[in-house]
Amino acid sequence: MCGIAGLFHLDAPKPIDVALLKRMTDVQAHRGPDGAGVWSAPGVVLGHRRLSIIDVAGSPQPMATADDALHITYNGDIYNYREVREELRALGHAFQTQGDTEVILLGYRQWGAGVLAKLNGIFAFAIHDARDNSLFLARDRLGVKPLHYAALDDGSIAFASELKGLLAHPGLRRTVSHTAIEDYLALGYVPDDACFVAGVSKLAAGHYLHLQRGKPVPQPQLWWDVDFSRRTIAPQADLEAELLHHLREGVTSRMVADVPLGAFLSGGVDSSAVVALMAQASGAPVQTCTIGFDTAGLDETRWADNIAHQFNTAHHSRIVSVDDFAAIDMLSAAFDEPFADASALPTYRVCQLARESVTVALSGDGADEAFAGYRRYRFQKAEERVRGVLPAAVRKPVFGTLARYYPKADWAPQRFRAKATFAELALSGEEAYARAVSVLAPELRSSLYTDDFARQLQGHRAEDRYIAAMRAAPAAEPLDRAQYADMKIWLPGDILTKVDRASMAVSLMTHDPLLDYRLIEFAATLPVNMRIRGSQGKWLMKKALEPLLPHDTLYRPKMGFVTPISAWFRGALAAEARALTNRSRLADSGWFRMDVLGAMIADHSQGLADHGRLIWQMLMLEKALGRVFG
């Protein structure tokens, strides 16, 4: 919805450079093309770029209370703002606007940090409180909206929606974080508790940070978590009804907007469910958007067309080339940090298409994490059955030996690729899952690192983040722990970052009804066999949707956006791949063994191996280094 930025002096109310703050907000103008505002006082300045969704003519930001005690800059949407506003009115508060910003502001005056639990929405905001010289920063439960911050040498705290807002401040030291490089190469993104630039932090999902002048920077405080430790014993029919209720609530609450609204439609289960429920709730045809590919094996448009026809939507479809790499540099700039999920390219294209007709688009993100839809959850569940029967003292030597001698067969059908399964069964469940979600295995990363870079990591290993999250999870079973870790790491770091940056690059607001926190909390109570049964993930969700969606939509194999990066590096981008080993920032960094990387690129180019994902990661890292560090 918006881009925000600000500066707050912790030690004393020093003079503020308002022009500098405007530069920090203006570099985020794509997040808010409809207006801009700045408010300042001794020792503090707040800035805002607005994309108008609700109360289009009113609710300018930064916004103040009538007595000027509180000021807010806010990015997001509060879906239940009308209900909270009525609760505040009953408590004696008077409102001057019709939007959700004032609800947060007066809610903070009434309840302090307790206002967060009242809000159902997506948000990142900052509130300055003149009564105690404090700044309150908060982020939504699941991390849909981003918020970066850093302590500067002049004693101030700077914050911004995107990293580029902080990079506009000349006082920010531009030093690369070596541990973030390790995280990125393992995961394909820099996770929420890390940043590409050393000294910069991201406020984690479901956390707030309360800064007070004259006091040191405290640790962020957790204000929401998802609890997988409780189990419902309700019968299946009741659970199906409750699930549909939460789905409808999630969809209809996100259809509140004073601007044109539509939906992404891939033809898969999740987006089709969203469109079906929108069609039931809407008095006019739903605007839907689909991106297709000019290669039959990658194209889902016929499935999307079927759903669009069934629900009589105003459907917009566009076919793009699978060789659509023209947007790489633009997308790389949008993410600031290196980001290697290549599905960002088609995500950007569908956002472009949607923005031609709507300002807000509903997406189907979140159901795979909530209801265990990914194939890796089924594999993890099957492996845990073996771990439950065989103790580690037996598994490690038996499966470790099998993994060493079984041939590697990435080219073979899935059922014959047992080497990785044997290797994972020799490990603990947490270690195995951490490796399963990694893009590059730790052995491969280590083979690329120079001795000097490895020493600079000081023992840091990306997989340990997943292991720690799984072991700390409020969970009853291993599947719970995997889903919990994904919600804390993968979801905000990859999925939500991808959609936020791709949509905001074209000034499109996205809403995620399947990430409604009430639906997430409900899903966490489901028995494992209500999430995964046989070969089906999202089992209960699919059963509940059978009256709404065709059987082949619900039960066909999952596709998702596929980008043929391996073919690119044997064709149009082959020269860029070869250039990574010389005349590049990677080569100059001293972090990587260029002979090892060069051999892998050569093997890939000749078709002797598939290192497409590795080369893509290195290319995205090269581009990020150039933008951020020059």
C-alpha cells in the first residue's frame, strides 16, 4: 500500500535533515505514487509515500492525533478497522477520517502495544509518542509488509520499508554481511533475521520494537506466534464447515477497497478457491488475471480459463515467452538484496497485467504452508515414520553407508532418486529438513568458499537457523515443526518478499486471504491426517472445497510458476554465466574459488551437469553487489 521511512535520535533531540528523509521516501515512490508527506519535530522525522486504497480523498500521512501527541506513518491494510473503530468510539474516541490509519493511531493511545492483537491485517508502522519521547515500530503477524532499520553513528535509528530507503542515507555504512551471503547461497534469499548489509536489521514478523530516548536499543518483542501444540478432536464435517467459514471470512474481509479490485488466477487449488469465494460475495464479475507460457508443459492457462468460465469472471490472460529474462535487472533492483527465486519473473509479469485493470489483487499464497501442501512435507512425514522405528544408532551407519554408495541419479524418475533420501534418513529430522529446503547443500557451498571466507563465517551455518526454529517450535509432531519453521523463515523470507517487491514495483497492492491469522491458527490445530493423507497434501482443504471446485482442479498435480533458468545458461545467458568467473565483483571479492565455479559453469554449458540454480544464484548475487556496494 505504501512506503514509509523515518529517523529518531536516541540520545538527544538533535536537528533533523528533512530533505534527507524525503530522499529516503522518494526512492520508494513505486510503493506510493498517489501522495507524499513528511512530519518532523526535534529529534524525529517521519515520511510517507501513499498508494490509496481506503478513504482515498482523506487519511493523509503522517497522521497526528488532535493534540499532536502521537504521529504515525503506516504501510498496510487493516481488514477489521471498522469493528475496531466502533469499539474505540464506544470508549469515547472521536474520529476525523474514514480510513484505517486513524484506527491504529487511536488504538495505540487506548491500548498501547495491545492494539496489535486487535488488528486483523497486514502492516508495518511507526508511531512517535511525544508524551514519553518514544518510537514504536511494529510488523504484522506473518511478515507480509517489510520493515528495515539500522542504528547510525550519529546516534539515530533509521527505518524504511525497503532497504533502498536506508541506502539513501549517507550515514549508513555499506559493509557486506558474510553470514548473509552464506544464508543466501543456502536458501536462495536472505532470511528475516539477517540482512545483506551488515548492521541493518529487519523487524521480524509478529514483533514490535519500542525505542525510548535516553535508553539503549532493546530487543524486539514477540507479540504473536502460531501454536501447533494443540489438537482439535472435532469431527471431519465440522472441521470442513469451520475451514470454509474461515476461508470466506478471509476473502470477504479483503474485498474492502475504494479502488478497483481483482485476483490472480493460476487455475490451481488456492487461487481458484479465492476466486470462487470472491464470485459468491461479489455483485459484479470478478476481475481475474492469468499469465501463461508459450511452452505447453509449463502453461496452466486452460485450467485458469475453466475456472474463469465457471465463475463468470472478467478474465485477462497474457502469454509470455519462457525466455522472458528482460526484466532481470529491473527485478534485481526491486529486491535490493540478492534474491534467487526465479518465479519472481512471472510473478512480476502477472502483477503488471493485473495493474492494468485493478489496484488491489487477491492472491492464493499461504495455504501450502498452513495445510501442508508442499511435496517436501509428504517426504518429511514418510521419513519420520522410519526415524520413529529405527533409532539413530542404527539409522546413521546403515543409511549413511547406502547414501555413500548409491549412485546419484538426478536425471532419473523421482522413485529412483534414493541417494538423497538415504542421506537424510541418516540425519536427525531437523537436520534433514533443513537440508531439504536448502538450494545448495553445505558440502557444495564449502567447496566454493575460499579458506579466508570460510574463516570469516566463524562457524555460521545457514541450516542451523532451521534446526533451531524446529526445536523451539510449540509443536506436537515433526510435521508441525517443519511447518512452523517454514512460517517463520521461508514464508516471510521468500514467498512474501517475492510478492511484495514484485507487486510494489508496479504499485499494485496484494491481499492474502489464505494468510488470515484465524485460518492459520485453525490449521495449526488439525491432526496430521487432516493435512496429509496418502499422496494428498492440503487434504481437509480439498475435501471442504469439493462442493465449489471441479475434481480435476483440486486433485491434479501441482505446477506453480516454472522458469527455465538451466536452459538460459546454455543459450542466451551463457556469456553472462562465463563472465562471473572474471571481470566480476564475485571474482574480485576473494570469497569464492573461481576455478571450482568456472568448472561447474563449463560442465553446465556442455550438458554434463545441471548447475542452473547455482549459476542463477551467483548471477543475482553479482547484480546485488553492484547495486548496493558499487
